[in-house]
Amino acid sequence: MEKNIKSILKRALKNGFDLSSIENYNPKLFMNKLYTYLVGKKYFCFEEEDYVIVSDYLLEDLAEIFIDGYHLRITPSKTEGMFDLLIEVFRFIADNPNLKTEDDETTEKEEIEESEDSDSKEFDWI
């Protein structure tokens, strides 16, 4: 099993992570959200042209991340801390199966709040 996981990770690092299953996929939006997510997880990120350099708390570069079409490519700079970074990237991808802008998210929250308010008004007579 462990050998299988290693081969999957090696293949993913070599060929990139497939992002084609994400609905409403937009490379710029995806990269901006990933950048914000990683900063929120206490990584230091620096944006350079089409890629993001991710550093640890000692400001040592861990990896370069860039998007090539529908593939997220990660080029490790060092091995220490790389596994934790990969796990965070996996979590981000898993938690964002439908890529939405912040405007879409706030509109959706407002619609939910409005529907909850209308439901509560129905039972005000109780």
C-alpha cells in the first residue's frame, strides 16, 4: 500500500494534479483562492508572474506552484515540509469541488438566510 501511495505522489508531481473535475474552473481564480488558503494555513507565499512560491515559517522555499491548463504543477525546492504542503493542497482541492467567486458565495449565503427568515415567519403564530 505504501509503495502504491509513493508511486501516485511521484506521478502527480511529475505530471501535475488534474483539476478538470472542478466545476466552474478558472485558473486565475483557483490560484488566487489557493494562495489565500495557504496564507491562512501559515505559509508564506510570493506571487511571481504565473506561479506562486510557497515558503515555510523560516522563509525557506518549499515549492513553486503553477497551473498548466487543467493541471496544477508543484516543483519541490526541498523535501522537508513538502509532505505537509501537499496535504494542504489536497485538502484545498477536495474542499473546493465547485469553484465560486466570493460574490457568488455571499449571494448564496444571503439566499439561505432569507429562506430561513421566511420559514421562521411562517410559524410566528405559535
